[in-house]
Amino acid sequence: MPVQQETAVLFADIRDFTSYTASAGDAQAYDLAQTFAGLVRDAVEGVEGRIVKTYGDGVMAAFSVPEASVRAAVEVTRTLGQRNDQHPGEAIAAGIGIGCGAAIAHEGDVFGHTVNLAKRLADHARAGQIVVCPKTREGSHEVEGIRYLDLGELMLKGLPPQQAFEAAWREELARMTARDDGLVLILTSSKLVVELSKATQAKLAQVTEELERQAQEGGFTGFLLRRLGSRIPGWIDRAMAAGGIGLEHDVDDVDFLLEGERVVVRTSPGRRAITLDRDDFDPQEARLFLERLREVRGGASP
């Protein structure tokens, strides 16, 4: 018999999985998804939560208390970072959303508004970000090391405006957000964390789809694109890597320059720089970021 009870629901989704599948192939993508699911399972069961289901590029989990869901989300994000350091060529980027409230449990599955909310919050989350609803925040305010950043009201598909918060767990020294919210730079004592919004990921996917559509058309352009075939998504991935878009970078490898009315960020030697023009960033945020980076690096000019 269906039972309604207070439940915290977590969704964790791999970002850009479709592009990865197209470039790496089904078998390799399946292995990556299984690695991710196993990592999430360990984190969830470690705080006495349960996996409800896996679905291709994502995992859904349920918890009896919101505190446990936040602890699991932090563990997933932290462990992913450690894994990605060891496997930089196959880094897994994931966004996490957590909803809390009444939900119906039946035959191992969970249903209701809380589930829908958690999924939409996960859809909104940037890679590396944990986004939660107010009830999750209220029920987990005593989790050590967590700060909640007010994201305001989010417009989520199929739902009225929803107040949301980011569960920030890294010991941040500075944060710089592009004005369109497509890119966030986070400085810790040892890492530069680069977060891409879901909207940015979606635009990259649209580029891939458009190239694949053009490949089906006639003419010389279509001929060239057909010859490239499944390598097109790989081009997108390599362009992101060349442009410094990764998850975490050692702070000693980072160059951060204020050049007139531009910010130039290079995440490692030999990589192309991320460039933000005057209209793309807050100058005060940029100056503070530069000051903190210099402090982390012992006063050396980055």
C-alpha cells in the first residue's frame, strides 16, 4: 500500500553525457555511468540513505532526514573531485539537486511534488554544484562545514517560482561569477574550481546537434561533416579542455590577470585562456579574486 511520508530526495546527473556517449561509444559511456552510480551508491548508503533508481546518466536516492541527503551530496562531489584528479581524461561532471517534503513511497519507488522539485533543481545545478530547497536547508543547517548561498527564486520547468539555495561545502576564499551566470570561478586554498551552468552545457549540446544536422545535408560542408562523423562531439569536448574548462585545477598552475577591462584566466601552461570582457564580470569581484589568489600563492604574482 502506498505510504506518504516526509522524505529528502536527491538527484545526481552527469553533465554532457550525450556528447560523451557519441564520442566515446556506448560501451565506454556505460562503464562511466556505472562508475558514477557506484560512487553515488557508496555515498548514499554511507549515511543510511537508499538508491531508488538509476536512469542512464543519473541516480535518484531517498533519505529519511534532509541532513543525510546533504552529507551524501557533499561526499559525492568531493569523491568525484578526487577521482577526476586521478582520471583527468575521463572527468565526470555532475550537478545535484535535493528536494524535501511529503512524498509517496510505493514498491520501492517515490512519487510526488518533492521528487519533481528535486529533479528540476538537479537540472538547474551547474557541474559541481549542490542546489537545495528551503526545507532541505532548514533541516540540515547544523551540518558542519556547509554554508548556504541564497540563489533567489528559480524558474524551473513545470513549477512555479521556487526559492533555492546552494549548499557550499568547499572552504572558499573567493568567488567570481560571470554576469550571465554561465561560468563561476571558485578559489580554495589549493584549487581553482570552474563551474559551468546547465544552460551553457545545453548550448554546447545544441552546437553538436546543429553540426550533426548539417552533416546530413548536401554540398561540400555536409560532405566534410559526414566524414568527421562521431568525432564532432569530441571536438566540442577538446575545445572546452583547450579553453581551460575543467572541474578543478591546482592553484599553482593558474594564471589570473586583469588586463585593462578584461579578465584573462589560464588554468594550466599551454592551455588557451578564458577571457571575460568588461561587461561579463564585476570588477570588484575580480580584484578581490586576484588578491586572494596572490595570498594563496605566497604573494607571488599569478
